[in-house]
Amino acid sequence: MTAQNSFEKIYDVVKKIPKGRVASYGQVARLAGNGRWARVVGYALHANPDPQHIPCHRVVTKDGHTSKAFAFGGGDRQRELLESEGVGFEGDHVIMESFQWETPFY
């Protein structure tokens, strides 16, 4: 499988994350077909060709931390986008128990 195909699978999953919810890198990787792709998810999101339609800001670490290297305005911008959608934070991380996207395969 090429990186292009892998990225497309990842983007398809990320497009499904509902507004007001987040998914972890590992969760996206598993839903895209390979639980070992967590880093690949990060690479794909950093190369996001269409941030208007691929909501990469909804992907966080398993502990709910935003990306320090958020490609579209820095980590603070990612938090701003999530908070504008109603995602709650406790300190410096998303309250995963309340805001993680519930999927049948996770």
C-alpha cells in the first residue's frame, strides 16, 4: 500500500469525527485499518491537503493532549478550534471520558 492510499484512508476516518468530539491518533489508525499507524496518522494530518473538509484539529493524543506542532496555527489554535466546537478541557488536555468519539471498533 502506498503512502497516498494510507493517507486517504486516514482522511476518510478523520472526516467522520463529529463536531464536538475528538479521536486519538491510535483510534484513527485502527479505524483506518492498521493499529500501528499512529505516527502515520500524524504525518498525514501534518500534510492535510484540505483542512476545511478534513478536521485534523479533532485528533489528539490518547491522553487528550493537543499537538505542539499543529500544522495550521500551532497547538493553541487546535485548542481554540476544539473549544469553539464545545470540547471541554481539564488543564492542558481534552476530557477524553466525555468528548472522545465513540466508535464500534474502539
